Amino acid sequence: MTDTISRPMDTMAEAVVDLDAIAHNARTFVERTGSDVMAIVKANGFGHGATRAARAALAGGATWLGVAGATEALALRADGITAPVLIWMYPPGQAFEKVLLAGIDVSVATVEALDAVAEAARATLTVANVHLKLDTGMSRGGALSDDWPALFERASALHREGAVHVRGIWSHLASAEEPDMHGLPEQLDSFDVARRLAADAGLEPEIVHVANSAAALRVPRSRFDLQRVGIGLYGVEPVPGEKHGLRPAMTVRAQVLLTKRVPAGTGVNYGLDYVTSTETTLALVPLGFADGVPRQAAGVAEFLLNGVRCPVAGRVAMDQVVLDVGDLPVRAGDVAVMFGPGDHGEPTVHDWARWAGTNTNDILTGIGARVPRRYEPQP
């Protein structure tokens, strides 16, 4: 998408999604790890569009899809996607019948959840494919080690009965992207213990998965049969300071709506806490915190406008920001870029995460629904 930065626009704002980049990134993980890839397309594909992202990832060699809950998974099925899908979050009392009839795999971490899935399988005359999730040290989802024997025993009994098929066993790593990877070896050791206990209970799952994007690239011991690739799928390098050839897939940009020349000493936007130091030009851009521009980035954030990075002047409003463009020739209709791949000097999603004191996932998933998505190449 070499012309995305300056191409004329027919909307006030848009997020341009490079589907070829998503396919490339999926292919990169397949080639680097030599194993299967689960493309994580939860949260509307990290803001990129779940169905489009899923299709691009599958075209790039991913063989699985992962989403948080049943609604997301069923939406993929409704859009005609038939690839294996795993869900791992649901409330107590979740009805699994529609999920099982749609051929969706379910993660379970308790005996109660196993029994609920098995009951739905009997009611629908299906076999439920389940993945046993284990807490190996992250202290979030998954069964604690004291509960593993009971979980494995019950899963083995239901597997023998034919109500469930224990297809997978998995865990989630807490620090694979951190420089020191604190606690990661201990998590992998714990996972090895869990696998042995599962085998002792008669379970032989064909899919073992632990690695996220960072672990897939830097921790060979974690790769097993399947890599769950989330942020890396969208071209964000998951390990600070490392480059693996991933291509950012989203560019967010907007048209300048209005410019005005103002004298030195002019206060700008709510609170008037930004005051121009010299005579300057201000440019109004229709992206605000309702669109995903983080308010906490005010004072440090920049947009690219006509080849120059220009600071956000004053606070971020709900629908708009003001840029201080100095003496740069700017007129209404010029394109201001919030972030993109960085190939033309525009800020990246990493820049915005740093400015806002958050992570890249937060920035990408925060791009609001009223920012139209435009996909390239067009199908």
C-alpha cells in the first residue's frame, strides 16, 4: 500500500487494512516455527475486522482461529468460515448446543465446565472437541495444579464415554515478550508436569499449545504443535527491539477539515492549556477519543501531515484534534496520518502506545467502529 499515506479520501476518516500484510505475517510465523498457527481474531480481529483478518490469515497458512467467546465464533461461522475455531471464555450456565453444532472447539478448565459441555454434546448427538486449559503460573485463566488430577480424570472418563474428545491441552505464558522473560522457564516446567499427569490419566491430545506471538519467535521450547499468534498477526513486532519481518496492517488517517492562521499566545482546545509560542497555522482533524485517539497522549502525540510530523495542540476531544503545523502549507482536504507502518515517517502504533503509556493491543482495538475500514486489496 505504497500510496496510502497521500491518496485522496472520500470519507472524513478511515482505517486502511492491508490484507496482504496479514497473510504475510501468518506465513512468517508458519515458516519461522515450522508448526501450525492459530490466528487470534478476537476483539474484531484486534480492530482490523475479524472475518477479513481470518480469511487473510488462513490464506497465509494459518490453520486455526481463536476468539474469546461464542458470539465471536458463531459470527465467523455465519460468514462462511469453516476452519477450526477455539473459544475460551464463557459465563457460568453457558449453553453450548449452538457452539457444538457449529463445530467450534471449547476450552475447559473445571470439572463443572467439562460436564456442561458433555451434557450439550449428548443433547445434540455430537462429540465435543475440548482443550484443557491449565494455569502454569500466570494466575489468570486455567486450572490450578491442585485441580489437574480431578480435571484429567473426569476428562478421561468423558473421552472414553464418547461425549467429549480431548483434542488439546494448553496454557498461557505471562512474560514471553519481556526482556528477562521472568517466570517463563518455570511455567514451561510446570506445563511439562501437567502433560505427564494427563498422559498418566490416559489422555493423548493431538494438539499441545502454549506459545503466543513472542514465544513463537524467541522460545523454541514453547512451540509444540500450534502457535497462537495475536498481535504479531497484525504486524506489530511482539518483542521490543527485535525485527522479524512483520508488516503492520493498519493505517489510520483523516482529512483536514479546516485550517486557520493564529497569532502567538493563542490558546487551543478545551482548557486552553496549549498556547501557541509563535504565529502559526492550526489544522482541525476529525479523529478524537471516541475514534480511538487516546486522551492521555495529548501533549506528546504527533500526526504526519504533508510529510512532516505535527504535534497535537492541546487536549484530545471526543471527535477531533487540532494540529499545530507551523508554517507548513496545509489546506482542507490534505491527509493527516495518525499511524501506519512508518515507511513514510508517519507515527507507528508503537509510538502511540508509548505516548499513551499503554500497549499496542490497546491502541489497535481502540480504533472505534465509526472509523470506516477500507480493505486492500479488494476481494
